[in-house]
Amino acid sequence: MADLLSSRNLRRWLPWALIVLVALVLPVVLPPFRLNLLGRFLSLGIVALGVDLIWGYTGMLSLGQGIFFALGGYALAMYLQLNELKPGELPEFFSLYGVKSLPAFWQPFNSPLFTLVAIWVIPAVVAGLLGYLVFRNRIKGVYFSILTQAALLVFFNFFNGQQKLINGTNGLKTSTARIFGELIGSDAMQRNLFWLTVVITVAAFLLCRWLTHGRFGDALIAIRDDEPRLRFTGYNPTAYKTVVFAVAGALAGISGALYTVQSGIVSPQYMAVPFSIEMVIWVAVGGRGTLIGALLGAVLINYAKSLVSEALPETWLFIQGGLFLLVVLVLPDGLVGWWRQGGPGRLIAMVGWPPRTATYPALDLDPQVVAEQDQLERSGGGQG
Amino acid sequence: MNLLELQGVTVSFDGFLALNDLNLQLAPGELRAVIGPNGAGKTTFLDVITGKVKPTRGDVVFRGRSIVGRSEHHISRLGIGRKFQTPRVYQNLSPRRNLELAVRGPHGPAALLFGSLSSEQRDRVQHLLSVVGLERQAQQPAGGLSHGQKQWLEIAMLVAQDPELLLVDEPVAGLTDEETARTADLLKQLAGDHTVLVIEHDMEFIRDLQAPVTVLHEGHVLCEGSMDQVQNDPRVIEVYLGSETQEDAA
Amino acid sequence: MDLLYDTLFNGLAIGSVLVLAALGLAVVFGLMGVINMAHGELMMLGAYTTFVVQNIFKAVLPEALFPIYILVALPLAFVVSGLAGLLLEKTVIRRLYGRPLETLLATWGVSLILQQFVRSVSSAFAIGLVVAVVAGILVPRFTPKVWWQQRWTPLLGTGSWIVTGLVGVVIASVLGEQRVFDQPWFSARNIDVTAPVWLRGSIDVGVVNMPAARLFIIALTVVALLLVNWFLQKSVWGMRIRAVTQNRTMSDCLGIPTEKVDALTFLIGSGLAGVAGVAVTLLGSVGPNLGGNYIVDCFMVVVLGGVGKLAGTVLAALGIGILSYVVGSGSLLLVWPAMPEGLNAVITFFATTSMAKVLVFALIVVFLQIRPAGLFPQKGRMVEA
């Protein structure tokens, strides 16, 4: 038992225990409304993972992830609007604008298979294309950030303005649509969607882990730290950045689709400027450059937001603004970074207790000893 | 045939001529030292070869083909490696990972994602770590290394790349005498199999290399020859010490 | 042809506001490499200053003086926004030097706070805020000195700010019980500024009918540009600013007080935002979200115009402003009725304000494919050192 609690083992079984807890226990314990909220926040965690990939690891601050998020949401919502319509019938809102026949780009969304692919491929392609055009001209840093923001505004304007194509400002409702004969907004359906979200979140996490733990991940970090240097070593950063931006776009699309069906609507509001910047702050608060931090940040901040907005709506912007300042000025590595750098120990030391060490402090702190221990752990893990 | 040839290369920044009609030939396997006072255009000279700066006029020919207009990574893949003036290693990666990124092999995203290092590449990394004496620090972030260690790590990265032509910008700045001597040995060892071009201010070091010397001045080749010849050339003395000496001499 | 001139004139007026708005942003970006996301909110402060000045003139001063309120509002808006910017520079941006992306996020946080502040501020709120800040600053002075040299001092510091903050909240909510104090000063609604009579009419020049307000904005922009240009080119501090923009380290070594230069530049850039805010009130009603409507356009100006050259900023701003207006207002169709069918369809598709932005952005991306560094790129070894 004592062995189970050692920090090494804790790190191995704790995540799985948490997943089981979230997937099996919470649906029983939480009321449907809260469970649905948690499901939404978890899906936002997926877009945060993408933000972490491009910002935390690769150093590109995108303020336009809302584009890809909304594209994924729209793709799924369009399918749901068409699903279980009688032949020749059109989604209701079209009649408001006197549209008589389905616009051509809606046609493929009759197919569930196409939709499942489109949810992540369309955002990935849009992101890849936009990214390629920007990266190949070596536009980076704040220039990249404000270009992504401008792109976001453009998509926002476009979707807002096109009533006849996509119902403009009103967006597309999904809660009243049906799938497998069941209403999407029903409690049972929402519980299934929650489980689906948990599974996809874990899968997205593992994907990001695979991407970042290896030479590919090293190359991303190298781009973040010294991109020109990497060029002179024979790497083409444009290719890497395009790939990782497309992956982040795909993740955002999946996230948007899951979020849409759990909140019941997709609208151009998903492409509002503030929402996309919020995504960055989730990652920043959780801890950029750490995947778990991105997930944690997304869930925590959104939970806090829903609590505050229920109680004192007008204070949320103050709190959020304060969070931006706090995390940038005081906690640049976020909560997870603070934890890993011994933040809690320092905090305790401030009130009097010296940090506890298992052996000789000098040994615990010696980077070489730590590295060796790490290596042993890894080789042990490989065999087991 | 020459491995590298610069033909009348001129680089102009808003009218300022950083390089002015520069001509230079490097034979395969040669070890060459380039010196010149500050502002002679030494760094721009490397920038032109590695594709960072496009020449305003003139041509750069590598293995018989012009490389003007190609991007940096392309030129690097053709076999031109570069070490920077101030050591540039990836601070947040360990020396081992630094070397694993640099080691010769395919460098595309797919290769890095789906492929793994061959045992040969692994051995190479391990070997280089021991050559530069960083085995003990192989797992720590490279940001924590001393200046000398970073210099050596960067040289190791350059060697790991295994380029045909090595461009080495001030490799011994900030190194101890012993380290400097070892660096000279290493570069001499590399020459022969590789072609090496060294830019350095440290004259003792250049003498140690026993290599032909090219003197740059105001973006132009002032003279070429052995260290002794160059040191006694009145034009070189003039640009290094100013015209006063000339008056004294005269 | 009248219509063409009219369209161009209105486009020029819109573009002028953008010049004013982007000018400060571009100067600051050129000098410090930071993008100030709260720039739009500094404009908003300028607009609200105009509103307050107008109300004071209406309520307190004799009616005869009302026409000149806008001339009073201009310098005052400059000062208010400038000081707000200075505070921002001293408290936040200075600490983030060399980390432009973090600066961007932090200033976004500030912009959120400013927006909500304008919506929420009431007498009770203001009193609570002042009490909290003053108390927070005074706590170290009225507590034993030794407390501030302990291991736990950081906790004490944080704690004291939390406590004084809570005290402020309590005071505000107690005062908020009184109607007089609870009344929000501006609320979330839009505010309207009444232009003085001399700015309401229009002037006919030849065939073109020029609304006086827009003419005033254009004149204001020209004056501001001339002043900024004179300041940067001729004054001692302007020379220092240019020196630091070109090479910060070298300027530092030559004894130029770079910190003061940064602060001064930020003050001027922010002040210009305030002036732009005054101009915006003449175009229509304004609200707490004012900043958001302009900020992205301003960023595009910076991207397109490059840094370090006023001409780049002016050209880019006028280009974006005029093009957006001409396309968005749909006047092209009226000016050139005999347009070919296909082109007509395209222009009609983009003939709304928001769709015009789509077109302009697409054009900017295409332009950047040809000239990635903007209209006037910098050259030399310093680039991407």
C-alpha cells in the first residue's frame, strides 16, 4: 500500500483512477445539468490541448482558434439539421429567407460518414492553408497573433452576414434535432455524449502526448526557442508549423462539434474575438507546455466562470482580466508549472516549515541524481 | 574542381556595401581561416553562403551548382553546416536531444514522427557526447551549461550533422587555452574528410591551425596566404592598426 | 462624378480616424515591439472624456461657451488616455519587456477590466475602489517594518491587498444601497455626444458636399500627423525615440534614458488614442465596446504599414479605411452602373460593412505573399538578429 502511494507509482495509476472516476462515478452523482456543464468543459479542454501544442510547445500564439472550433461545430450541426428530414424538406430557417433549394455546400452533409470526417478535416485544411500562407513568409510572433485574430473576425463577419447560407447571427440549433430517433437535448442522450467526450478527450490527450514526447516534440520546442537555428540544421520549420497548426485546428474542430451538441447550438458567437483569447488563458492558467495543464485550466476556468456568472455576472470580466494579469506577471508557468517547480513547498516554507526531503536535501536537488532516477524509472517502465 | 566558389558577391543594405565584389574559392578537404577587422563583412559572408542573405550581385556555387536563392534548410541539406558566433543551442532541450535533432538523417515532420533513430545515429550521438565531455550533463537542459560547454555542444551538433562544408564562426571565443588547443585539434582532424572554414579573431589559434588565411576588409578579399605572409603584408597591417603605422613605417 | 467624390471623401474621413487610431499603436509597436490590446479601450476613454466634458459644459458653463467644448475635450482626452497608458506602462508592460506575446495577453486583460469598469462604475464603485487602492498602498506604512522583511512577507503583501480589496467591495455595496451612489455613471448603454453647431452643417466645395464633422476629423488628423512628425524629427526626445527604435542597446550605452523614452512614447501613443476617441464621437454614438470595433483594423494597419515609418502607417490606414468604406457602402455599384455582370455580382456580395472586411483581409493576406514585411520593410543585419 505504501508502495502504491510513492510518487512514482502515484503518477502511473492516478490519471487512470481519475478517468474512471469522471466517466463512471460522476454521471451517477451529478445532476444532469452539472454533468452537461462538465462535458462541455471537457470538450473545451480539447481545443485547449491544441492551443498548448501551438503556443506552449511551438511558441505561436494563435488568437483565432475559434474559427476551427466553430467550423467543427457547424459541420456537425449541418448534418443534424438535415438528419431525419423527409426527402425534399429543408431545414426550417431556410423558409424565413425564401430559400427554396438546399445550397450546394450543404449536400455532402447528408452523409454521416462525410460529416464525421469533415468535423476535423475541414478545420485542419483551413488551418493548414492559412498557416502555410503565413508561415512560408516567416511571419511570426505578434504579427502571427494579430493576423489570426483578423482571420477570426473575417470568419465571424462572414458567418454573421450570410443568413441565406447558414442562418447568420441565429446560428444552427442542435438540441431539437434527433439522432437514432432520440432527441439530442434529452438527458439520456446528453449522458452518452458525456461519455463520448471523456473518451475523445483521453484520446486527444494521448495524441498530443505522442506528438510532444519524441523528436517531433523536440523539434517543436526548438522552433519555439530558436527557429532560425533549426533552419541551418536542415529543418524546414514551415512544414512543422503547418502540420502542428493543422493538428490544433483538427482538435479545435472536434472540440467544437462536441461542445455544440452539448450546448445545443452553434452560432457565430463561437468566433467572437474574446472567446478565442479566453482559450489561451485556460492554457496559461493551467500551465503552458504541459498537456495536463491545458486540460486542467480549461475545466477549472470554465467552472469558475459558470459559478461567478450565476452569482455576480458583472464581476466576471474583472476577474478574467485580473487572471490575465496575474498569470502573466506572477505565474508565467501556470498552476502545473508552479507545482512542478516546488511552488507548494515554497509556500509552506514561507509560513515556517522547511521543505521535506526524503533523503539528503543535496541529493534530492542534484540534477544529476534526479536525471539518473528518471532514467531508471523509464527503463523500469519500459520493461513492465 | 572547387567545392565552394563565391563569384563577385556583393551585398548592399540600403546602399551600404557589406560585401563588395567578393571572390573566394575553397578546394575539397581544405582547412581555411578567415580573419578581418570588425565590420569587414565576415558574418554577412557566412549569411550569404548559408542562404540567410541574398547577394545583390554575384553568385555562390557549391559543388558546381548555384545555391543563390535557395532557403537555409535546403542549403543545409546540400551539405553546408554552420556554427554561430554566440553559441546557439536549444536551451530547454538536453545536450543529447540537441544532438539527436542535429544528427544526419531525414529531417521532415513525418520522419521525426514515425521513424526512430537508427542504432548508428544513436552511437554517433553517444560518441559525440563523450568527445565533447558532456556525458554527465547529457540529460539536463542545455541552458544550464557553461559558456565553454555550449560552444562545444554546438561544435558537436555541427559534426553530428556531418556536412561536407563546415562554417565555423569564432569557435574559441570564451574558451580556456586548453579548450582552444583541443578545438584546434578537432578542426584539423575534421579537415581532409570535410572542408572547414573558420572565422576567428584569436591569432594564436589561427597559427595553431596551420591553414591558409584569407583577410577580409570592407567586404572584399584583401589578401590570401600563409599566416606569416599575411602578418607581414603591409596592407593587412594597415587595416588592423590604422594608417598611423603606415606613416611610421614610411 | 459627384457620387465618386462623395464616396472618396467619406472614405477619407473614415480612413483618417483609422490613421489617428493606428498612429499611436504603430509608434509604440515600432519602439517596444509590443502590441497593446488595450489601445482600443484607451480610445474609448477618450470618447468618454468627450462625453463628460460635453455634459459639464451643458450643465455648468454658460451656453455661449458650448461650441468650444470639443476644443477643450481634445487636450483633455489626450491627457486622460495618456496618463492611463502611462500607468499601464509603469505597472504592467515594463515588467514584461522582451516578452511580446505575454504583453499582448496582459494588455488584453487590462482591456477587459477597462470595458467592464466603464459599464459598472458608479459613485459607490468609485469610492470603494479609491478606498481599497489607498488602503492597500498605505498598509505597509502603518504596520511594523519588521513584518515586511520576513519569510512570509509575500503572503502578507497578497493578504493585505485581498483584505483591502474586500473592504472596498463592502464599502461599495453598503454605499450602493443609496440610490444616489448606486446610479452608474455611464452604464452599458451607448452614449451620444452632441456635436456643436459649427460641426453639424456641411460645406460645399465645388460639386462635393462635405459634412463639417468629417472635414474636422480630416483636419484633426493632418494636424496630429504634422505634430507627431515634427516631434519625432525635430525635437530632442523625438530623436531619442528614433534612436531607441533603431537600436535599443546602443542607445542605452550612449546614455539615452531608454526607460523614460519608453514611458514617454507610451504616453504619446496612448494620448493619440484618446484624440482618436474624440474623433469617433463625431461619427456616431459610442459604447464600452468601441475599442473592439477599431482594434483589429489598427492591427492590420501595423502589419501592412510596417514599423518605423509614419508614411507606412498613413498609407496603410488610408488604404484600408477607404477600401473598406468604398466596398462596404456599395457605392461602387452606383458610381459605375455599367459594370460587367460577374464583377457586379462579386461587388454586391461584399457590399456590407462586415463583408468588406472579409475582402480587405483577403487582399492583405495576398499582399503579404508578395511583400511579407509590409509596405516599407526594414533592411540590414539587425533584422531577425
